[in-house]
Amino acid sequence: MFESIDLCMANSFLYHTDFQVQAPIITYKGPITHELIAKIKGHIQQVFKNTKVHYKLLAIFIELAQNVIVYSEEQNMFLDNESVGTIIIDERDDCYLLITGNTVNNEAVVTLLERCEYINSLDRKGLREFKRKLRSKDTDQKNKRAGIGLVQMALLSGHGLQVMAERINDDFTYLGFCVKVLK
């Protein structure tokens, strides 16, 4: 399954100028579990409870974190084979960036990048129509959920989905997502 690889190299996407962390509110690298998501959710609720972006940050965070749990190929084999990934919430002058990263199978990368490019090409009306179309399709449930989640994040943020892919080897790619939410 998961070969020994240089994860420092795989995490280099974080050093890309658009993904550089400036004022982190949350940074985490390790096993992503439902319990961890609940704890971070509670922290987000506490920090942002009196802001207009509370709902957007919470919904996008949950979607991104769930994607790590479902799609990460890197597993913590010391406990319960939990999915491993990176979660960051970073504050900028005019926005918050929600950033995740995890290792995925190379077979999924091209389709995912094409899907994100298509989503980024749509306006709000087009995103809603595409979301309805995905809901009505009778396809593989795992892919269906991912497509709807990506569209939902684009709708909530009002901005495109920024995706970076760094090939690790013939089997795996480190995939980073960044979603912007204006203050």
C-alpha cells in the first residue's frame, strides 16, 4: 500500500506563495478523526461565534476535513488506521484561508483537478445547476459526495477552489486545497 516516501517533500505545497501561512488560527498535521473534527469545530464556533463568517468557515472546514478522512491514502497504522492529513485555518487582512493537504492515489488526481477547474469556471447560477445535476445522477456514492462537496465549498466561499498537486511517486500525489472566505 503506502510506500516509504519523503513527506517533507510532499508537504512543500505549503510553501507555495498562495498557501503560505501568515497568521495561523489552527494548524494540525496528523491523524484526522471525527473526534478531532468535533474539537476543531468547537474551537471555530468559539473563536468566530459573533462573526458573519461563522457558518461559512464551519461548513467549509467540515467538508475539507471529511475529504481528508475519506480520500487520504496515508494512514496512521499505530492506532486505528486513521487517515492522515494537514488542516490549517489562516487569517489574512481581508479573509480567512482554509487549507488542507493529504496524500491521494494518482488515479484520482486528474479527474479531481478537471472537476475543480470546471467548478471554478461556473458562476453562482451554474454552480447551483451543477449541484442539482450531481444530486440527480445515479453514480458511485463516493464520487458523488466529493463533487457535491466541492460545489458547496465554491458556493459558500464565493471564490474558486485553489488546488495544488505535487506528485510523490508513481502511486501517490500530495493534494492541497485552499478555500478563501472573505471577512
